[in-house]
Amino acid sequence: MHQVKAERLKARAQERMANKLAATRRIAEEKRANAEAELNEKAVKISEKADYIRRTGDMPSSFSFKFPSLCWGFTTLYKAKARTKAYPFGYFQCRALSVSANSNNGPDDSVLPVLIVGAGPVGLVLSILLTKLGVKCTVLEKSKSFSKHPQAHFINNRSMEVFRKLDGLAEEIQSNQPPVDLWRKFIYCTSLTGSILGSVDHMQPQDFEQLVSPVSVAHFSQYKLVRLLLKQLQNLSFNVVTPEHSEGLSNWSLGGKELLMGHECVSIDATDQLVTVTTSYLNDGKYVERTIPCNILVGTDGAGSTVRKLVGINLQGETDLQKLVSVHFMSRELGQYLINERPGMLFFIFNTEAIGVLVAHDLMTGEFVLQMPYYPPQQNLEDFNHKMCKKLIYTLVGRELLDLDVIDVKPWVMHAEVSEKFVWCDNRIILAGDAAHRFPPAGGFGMNTGIQDAHNLAWKIASIVKGIAPSSLIHTYETERRPIAIFNTKLSVQNFRAAMAVPAALGLDPTVANSVHHIINEGVGSILPSGLQRAVLDGIFTLGRAQLSESLLNENNPLGSSRLAKLRHIFEEGKSLQLQFPAEDLGFRYRKGALIPDCGSATVVPEAPTGRRRDYVPCADPGCRIPHMQVRLLSNSSNEESISTLDMVSGDKVEFLLIIAPIDSSYHLARAAFKVAEEFKVSVRVCVFWSADTAGGVDIGSKGALAPWDNYIDVAEVKSSSNPLSWWNICQMTEKGAILVRPDEHIAWSVKSGAVRDPSLEMRRVFSAILGVNSTQ
């Protein structure tokens, strides 16, 4: 009888809900129809006004109102906030035309070459790289100030290599980060003062020997990184404009080297000539709009990217993997305790009262972020007010802290998605970083993948702006980086699920908790009153956490002993959450794009991610990063400086590097490369690689063989006992081979045997394919 009654109640509730939804839809349809009619009427008036302007000659004739089939005003596709102005479909802002490029008089300085939306690490790194390459750019940031929430904190090898090119940034990070012994471990425990269930050391001896990279990984909070990047921009004469100093900004012509804080992108209009961005900022208590015309727009504005939404690009992948609450707090007392007793980067805490993951951003200053699962609507943010958060922290620590200071509480949702496009609108609108892909934080792929996006993109934008290559070169950014983003998405999801293996081994399967939550929200539990829904959820979670009681989870209890043994096996086999992925961090390879692929390599399916740490194996195939080796610069000077092979690639100009051995056929190839590069108006530097024991006669060998060109360097191998291989052995080729390296340190072309019959013809083929242009010869 009770079952029949429940079914009737459910049916009535569903009927009432259906009626409400139908009524809501009718109202929405009426509003939409009215809005469309109003917008269409405005569009007609605007079109008439535009026709009048053209007929009367009030607007220069060189400007047109053409709209390419794939490029239009994107403002109606996304509604940002209430103050965002809604424009009709296809609306073109007349005021933008007054500052666009004039085709009769050449480029107009009032049109920015590059506008970057979003001043997170990716946008700031891109702006620094472009500025160093001589490209003017302006950055917009909708926030009025930079967040102090730590967010990302792990910087992998490849990103640190990029930072080495940014005027000592890598060295500054290394000198300011906590000592590595304070963050090399992940610790699993019942509380921070309770029993340790296990620990994993994620640093291996070779990680400190600089065999595969000139720099090690780092643990450095995102907001601290942003501070250092801002200092770099200021050293490059960037002007940081805050809302308090924005008076008269609407009449200020942007010439590049500006970072505009408190400026939100509210609309984007594109033609075949330029992109016009409308931005909104607060001035004297009122929102003011201004238009900014640019040739290239780059959206680096995060996972909720306004640029991506405005242009209507969708994300593909898994959504809503987990909802969490992030609690940022300070406690020097806790930091000092952990330094003395159990230092680590991550602490996975499982007890009968609460479960959480503590990220130790800096034990020395006592800065932490606590991540806890969050189940709305049964739970709400009020359940995580500062007072409640303190109680939860005390529970997870195992005792009270006298100096605990809860700074910030933020909810967030974990996704694993990649944008269906990275480049849009005739290569003028580009997405990078979290705007193009959003991953689970497991493994630190988010920020690192974004920084490498910027590194790939910068030299290509510079090549276009400087007239070296056509805009089609930008499409190779998507061709190269999107497959890497898809691969890293899979790897981060695998790593996230590896993290879930630990609570599952303890009898707490997170998939069960999520299934229960889904049933309460969408299934039979949805008919229950909200208070009862919460009581059911809390009851089920309390029963689940009971699996962690000391009476059960110990070696004397058969079930507890079995679970602890399973946990040890997970740690010993490397099946838990991993921190480093050297094979993926340094060994990722572009199969197609601005390169000459090996025969058949473009169709080779990359090895699937395993979710476990794999060692990096150096490779000199096209698309790979150039292998690292320490070399000595050879000159007449007695001071023979030692550098990395990565340092031979310039960070201050668009320049390719040709690496050869000191033999006649290779010198012939180098002279052909110099000559062909002049035809393509691109710079080439030649590196002559001498073996460790045959570095004599450098003056005669290279200077005479390469004259009249002088853009070359002679280097000699620096061998070590831990790495006795020669350069050509490391590259898996003979000394008759040659390697052409792009400005982003990835290999564009290589020949392993030296079988180049016509060097000039081959170099023309190579540069033509890489840059997407035809030779003038």
C-alpha cells in the first residue's frame, strides 16, 4: 500500500512539474519571438543608416560591410552579464570602422596586431613571448585585481624550459619555491596527526641530474607565478592600468604593451579584415564601453572562456566528473608541524568524520588549500562557511590550531573537455590554455599544457605579423596542439581515476557516492522533501565513512588487513595518483603541422596513455622537442661557456636553427640553408656540432666553410659518466645527418643519413612547407 501511495505522489508531482515546464516554455517562446522582432527591426535601421553613410560619403570608401560566411558578429550567441549589451545578429559597429586598417595607406597603427583576453599565466606568458619577438599586443583582464587563491602549483619540465627563455624566470622560481624535500611526497593518512596509511615519493634520482632537461620541475603557486610574470611585463615597459586609473581611457589609442584590468570582453565582431572587440569597464560608478580593433584575437580567459562562448565554439568530453569546495587557509603552526613530522605536497585524509585532500602550497609559510567533495543542492555553500570550515580542518588535522585563518572558500566543478576548434574565423580568433581545454587537476596538466600552447603559438603569430608567413600558419597551431590536449585529457582522467583507487581499496568507492547523489537528484529520491534528501545523503555518507574506523581498518581485523594489503599493492605498483610524467612532458610529438613529417609518421597512432610514470627517451624525429645535451661554446676565448642545446634556439626573434656536423656535405647544406632563408625572409642560425675529442681547428673549419655567412656557432659535446653517448647517438642518427629546429625548439625537419642530393631544392621544399609560402626562385 505504501508503495502504491508513493507512486501516486510521484506521478502527481511529475504532472505538476510537466505543467510548469510547459507554461515556462510558452512564456519563453513569446519573449524570444518579441526579442527577435525587436532585434530585426533594429538591424534594418542599422543597415539603412549604413547605406546612408556610404551614399553620402561620410565614411571612407575603403571600408566595406562584407560578412564572410564563417565570420560574423558573435554577440547574440552568448549572454554574459546583465550589463552586456545585446546586438542584432550580424551587427557591425560603425565606430570600429573609423580605426581599422586602410588598404590604400598600409597598416593603421590604431589596429592592434594582437589582443589577448585573459591575464592568467597563459595570457601573460604569451604576451611576454610576443613582446620579446617584437610583436605589439594588449591584454584585457575582467578582474579588477589578481586572485591570491593558489590554484595550480606544479610546473613540469617543459614549462620550466620555456621559462628559462624569459629572462631568468625559471631561476627565480627555483630560488623562491619551497625546498624539494618538503614537497616530493604524497601522504595518505587517517588525520594529519594520526596513522599514516602509506606514502609515495614522486622524485627519482635522475630527476636531479639534468640528463634529459636543463631544469627540474617546480612547486610554485599560480598567484606567485603571476606576480613574477607581471614583473617581467613591467621590465618590458608594459603599462598596467587599473580601474582607478582608467579616466580618459575611452579616448586612449592602444599601441600595445598595455594590461587593462577590470575590462570585460562583451562582444566580438569579425570581418575578413579585422576583429573588433567591445569591452566594458567601470568608470566613476558607470560601465563604459569601448571598441578595440585588432588583427588577431587570442582567448586565454580560462575554463569559462567568454571568447569561446561568444564565438559559439563547443567543448567535447566528459563533464561534471566531481564537484568540490576549495578552502584556502593559513597556519604556520600546521606547516611547522608537517615540516618536522611528515613533509609532503598532497595529504589524502580519510577518517570517520570527514574526507579531504590537503594541498600544501608552502609548508614554510603555512599556506594550504583543502579540497572536499561537494554535493549540491542537498549541500550548499553555507555548509562551508568559515566557522564550519575551521571545524572540518580541525577534524582532518586531528587537533585544533591556534593560528588558523580561513581566507577563501570557492566551489568548482571538475571537467575533462577539449574545444572542438582552437582556431576560428579565417585564423583570426584563437583559443589557448583552459579556454581551449579543461582537465582534472590530477598531474598538473592544465596550466602546463596552456603554457606550451602559448609557446607553440607565439612564433607563428610573430611570423604572420612580420610578413614571413601567411595567416594559414596559425591553422597549424590547432593541427599540432589539439591532439596533445586530447591526449593530456585522457591522461589526466586516468590519473584522477588512479587517485580514486585508494578510497575504493578502503571500502569507499567514490562512484557509489556519485551514483547515490544522482539517484537522489534525478531518481526516486527527487520526490522527497529537501530536508529528507539531505538526511538520506548524510546518512549514507556516514555509513560509508564508518569503513574507516580504527576497529575495522587495522591488521588484526581480517577485512581491514585485506584492505591495507590492497592499498600497499597500489602504492608499490605505481597505480595511485602520479605527479610526474616525463615521457609525456618532454616527449610529446607533433605528427602534422608546420613540419616535414617522416614517411608514414603522420598516420602512426601515438602510444595510448597508461596513467603511470614512464621515462622520457630522447628523439630527433620531426615534431619532437630537440634533445637536451650540455655543450661548450667554442671560440678564441679561453672562457668556454657551457649551455644546453635548447639554449642555442633564440627566444628574441623568429629564427630557425640548423644543426650539422663539421663535414663537407653538411657545410654545403648549411650554405644552401642560408641562401634559401634569405629568399623566404626568415633568419637561420647554423650550429656546428663537434665531438668532445675533435674540437680542434674550429677557426678554419667553420669560418672558412660558411663564409660569407657568419650567423653560426661552433659547439662541442660535454659528456658525463651518467651519459657517455655522443650527440648523434642520442638523436639516433649518424653524423652525416642534419636537424632543423623551429623557434619553439621543436624539430621541423631532419635527415638521418645525409642523403640530400640537391640541398638548395630541399631547403626550398622544407621552408615552403613549414611556412606555407612559395619560394621567390
